[in-house]
Amino acid sequence: MRLKIAARLKEAQNTNAMLTTFNELDMSNIMQLRKDNQDAFVKKHGIKMGFMSAFVKVTFESENLYSLLIVTVLSCEQEICTVKKKLEL
């Protein structure tokens, strides 16, 4: 079973454009915020406080701090791609 899964993953990797990004970040402030406010949050909303809202907030705030590079693939032939780049400020 593992060999079959590995073969399928390798096949997908060879036939599809894939991008993997790893980022390290200090989660201590978010962890402390959750620890300090978890009980009140659960009492008010009936669910635990998660991490997604913090990630979304940081994503949108970073758009204001950094330029956005948009790359559009125009065509690909024999593993050579023509792209259009646009820098938004």
C-alpha cells in the first residue's frame, strides 16, 4: 500500500506544477492569547479559539506591507513556460 501511495505521489509530482513552502514563526503570543481568553471565548461562542483567524489577519496585514508579484503562465511547451509578470504595490 505504501509503495502504491509513494508511486502515485511521485507521478503527481512529475506531472503537476507543485510548490511547497515552509515558514517558521513564533507562535508564543498567539498561544498566550488563546490561553488567556479560551474560557471566555468558549462560553461566549460555544467553540474553542483556533489559529486560522490569526493566520488570516497576518496574511491581510502583510499585503499592506509587501508588494505582490503576480505571475501568469501564458503557455508551456516541452517544459518551457512563457510567463507574464506584474508587480502590484
